[in-house]
Amino acid sequence: MADPDMRVLVVANQKGGVGKTTTAINLGTALAAIGERVLILDLDPQGNASTGLGIDQKSRHVSTYDVLLGEKTLAEAVQPTAVPRLCVAPSTLDLLGVELEIAGDKDRTFKLRAALESLRAAPADDRFTYVLIDCPPSLNLLTVNALAAADSVVVPLQCEFFALEGLSQLLKTVEQVRKALNPRLTIHGVVLTMFDPRNNLASQVVADVRAFMGDKVYQTVIPRNVRVSEAPSHGKPVLLYDLKCNGSQAYLRLASEVIQRERALRAA
């Protein structure tokens, strides 16, 4: 049975094109598939997580933009998806302007934290056990709101030459947010994405990241997989599009690892 406590994980990397949204969608789907109640909160103005879960633009009547402005509750923004136990709070391009609209508010960095508190107050049987926040690929007020509201950060890292450089920048950001805004924030784990075993450099990056981050790196490595790339254009997570492909199986293993780490944290 799913644990009634709600855990908030931010899927973040200041670098674009590392598989961030793909990881949010498919990790969320995999967690739901093994019994968790999951909300994917789309904080990226591009709205790719919403699109990848089959929520078209016309259906986004209430979005995370309305929630951050305080005009709607987060519960009002939540929509079911085709995946049982998986919901999404969609985003729209309006989010591009939200930074200017809330810049003068004293609580501007805590808008999302306040919105999430209303979900924590829901009856245990209706409560989400995991909230995964998909952030824009930059350090702006949206990302800071996500980090200020989160328990932990999941960092997708593409197996490429500049991976460690981007990682060190993100670790500095997390440390700054921990000191200034959210003392409980931790790195949940680093997930290596788009791994191609035929590429010697990719294997070297995996070794370097494991040497640098130790056991913070998940054992599961997400392979470069055509089916994973195709799935969003069909408005489906890859687990619905092709359950048996390597990418789907990797995300199921990653979900199991995430839950194992959560259990270890609670037992500590």
C-alpha cells in the first residue's frame, strides 16, 4: 500500500535537452504503475509534460499559472491522465509572464509551497504520495519556487562531455536554496539519461559521474531509445506506448530505486 505522506521531488537541471521532461513523465508513470498516487506538476511554460501526457491546449482551463497567481487552488488545476493513479497540473505559455507578475510579492519564492500545503491537507485516501515537478531548463523564479517547495531533487544528466559542468552548477544552486529558503532540500539522486553503449565517451561520463557523486547516482541508466523519443508525439508516456521496450523497463527499475531510497530515508 502507498505511504500516506506526500513527497515532493523536483526534476531539475539548468541545462536543456537532458531528458528532464521525459524523466518526469515516465518516472511518474512508472511510480503510478507500481501503486503510488502521483501528480506531475508542469512548471515549464513550454508545457511539454502536459502534452506528453495527452492534455491538449484547449483542455488546460486551469493551469499552474493560475495557481501561482493565487487565483485558483492546485486541486482545481489537477486533471486525470490515461494512466491510472497519475494526474497532471498542466502549464500554459502564460507562465512566461508570471515572474513579472509576482516579482513584487514578499512571498514570491514560496507561492508553490503554499499551494502544495492544500494538497497535504487532503484525506489520506485521496492524497498524492508523490508530486514530481517539471521545471524549465533555467534558474528562474519558477525553478526557485519548485526548489523551495520540494523535499528532494532528481537530476537527469545526459551522458555527454559537459555533463559534470552542468551538474556542479546545479549542486551550487541547490546549496544556495538550502541555505536561504529550504533547509530540508536534498539531492535524491542523479539519473544518467540517453546512454548509448556504443559510445566510448558515454561510458566514460558514467564512470566520471559515479566517481564524483558516489551512491547519489542511481544504478539504473536510461538508454537512448527510439520508442522513448516517439511516445510524446502520441501524447503518451513510453510505458503506455511500448511497455516492453528498453526505455520503459529502465523507468520501471528507476521507480523501484526511488521507492527503495524513500524507504531507507524513512527508516533512518
